[in-house]
Amino acid sequence: MQTLVEDFLQYLRHERGQSDNTAKTYAALLGKFTAWAEKLGLADWHDVELKHLMAFLSHERSRNQLPVGRASARAANNSEQGHDGSPGVSPHQASAKRLSGESVYLEIAALRAFYKFAENEKMLPANVAENLSLPRRWKRLPKALSNDEIKKLLEPENLETPESLCDQAILELAYASGLRLSELKNLRLEQLHLDAGFINVIGKGNKERVVPVGCKAVESLNRYIEIGRPKLVTPKSPANVFLTQRGTPFAAVTLWLHIKNRVRRAGVERNITPHMLRHSFATHLLEHGADLRVIQELLGHASIGTTEIYTHVTGSRLREIHRKFHPRA
């Protein structure tokens, strides 16, 4: 069963141009199903019927999440490595919290995408997943930082080091251009056109877009590239713009830890998520009158529907301002 999954993952990477993160997500989701199916004695995708898919999803919906903590995180990791949905976790380890609807949604989406590929490629005679209905997804409103929080966060640190210059350039660029975390860590020197005030960004699905960069971000990037980055570079360093102390490209987790530590040092007390600077970029643009289509282009959203969620954010912000300042609110 795994061989067919590997063919699907190769298709995602090389023909659909999906990112490694997307391929890893699909691999993990389909891996859970294949491990579950093998325990039932289903050794081939040809043996899988709709009733098996329904039973698996029912099993997933009833599966408890593990509480957060060192021991439970280790147990969760072992569970994921074995792709085993549930048994083996004792009652005192499992929390009462069930898997979110979002998790189930992703599992159904992965199965449907896999079966559509297998049917189109004539690897399976029929698409038994086509009748799986996707549950309604609740749109989570993105959280943005306030102007005061942004000002506090982007205040340069007193002690100037190659690392602090790197952190400053990352934060300025993230807020100035709304880049994803993956786009920041993969950004290369040849993509910078700072004299002209823009950068070329390779986004999801290897789609390229041109994004303007504000003067403050250009200033921080130039200072980092001229003073900070040369002290981080080693003979084996690649052309990535942002480098660690060892002269290597950032892993996503390491880059985010850098940002989190900078947030803490800046005295911003909110729990900042990786996308919050991107959300702040879009929300603040919309609040100051930017066109939604322009924001869609800047963010690299394939659909305007994805960008429209920011209209709800600004709507709630307007209501808040109205309640606060209108004499009869």
C-alpha cells in the first residue's frame, strides 16, 4: 500500500509543485490509514471499500488527543511513528479532548486527493472516496498585532550583533512584505532587489510573485547584509539571506524560536504564532484602505476567498472603534 502512496507523493512534488510540508502532511495522514488498514488485514488498496474508509474516520473521530507535556509528547511521537490511531494510550494519559474537526477534515481531504490521483492514473479501478463528504470548516479569524505591539517589536536592540541584525531584518521583512515562514527561511540573495525596493518570492506550489519592500525593511536588510551576514558566512554557507550562528540555513522551528525569543525580549506579552506578522501585514493594509485584490496578490493567495477573511477582522475592528468613540454606541 505504501508504494502507491509514494507514487502519489511524487506526483504532488513534481507535477503539482506542492511544497515539502504539504507532501509530509499527506504522507503522515495516509500513513495513519495504511497502518490502520494493515491491522485489519487489508494489504492492498484494491481491497479497500467505502465501509473501511468510514470505519477509519469513525475511529479517528473517537480518538483522544494526548495532553501537552514531555512524557505525553513522547508518547504522541511514538504513536505517530507507528501510525497507530489509539490503543496503547492508557486512560490517565489521554485527555478528554477529541480530535478537532480540522484534523478530520484534513484526513478526508488526503484520502480524496489520493483516490482521485489513483483513479486518473488507472492505478485503481474506482474512486471509493468520492462519496466522503467534507465537514464544514469554521474559519478562524486571524489575529493581528496592534500598532503599539508592532512598534515595540520592531524597536532595534541596543546590543548590535550579527544575530540581532539578522533577527531585526527577519522581523522587518516579515511585517513589511507579509512573507510566510517558509518563504523567509528559503529567501536567497539573488531574490533581493533592494535598490529597486522589491523582492521575488517563491511561494506555495513554486509560484513566484513580486513583493515590494518598505524603506525600513530595506534599511535593516542592507545593514544585516553589509555588517552582520559576513560574520555568519562559512565556506559551506549557501546563498540563503538569513543564516544561523553556524552559517547554515534556518530550519522552520529554529527560525520561529528566534522570533519568539525576540518577542519575549521586546516585552510583547501575547502568544505570537508564526502567521501573526503576516496577518498583521494584511490587516493593517486593509485598515488603511488597501484594495483586497492587491492584498491577495501580495500574500500570494490563489483564491480571493482566502483573502476575504481579513474583511471580517477589519469589520470587528471598526465595530470596536465605533463602540469606543461614538457618543450613542
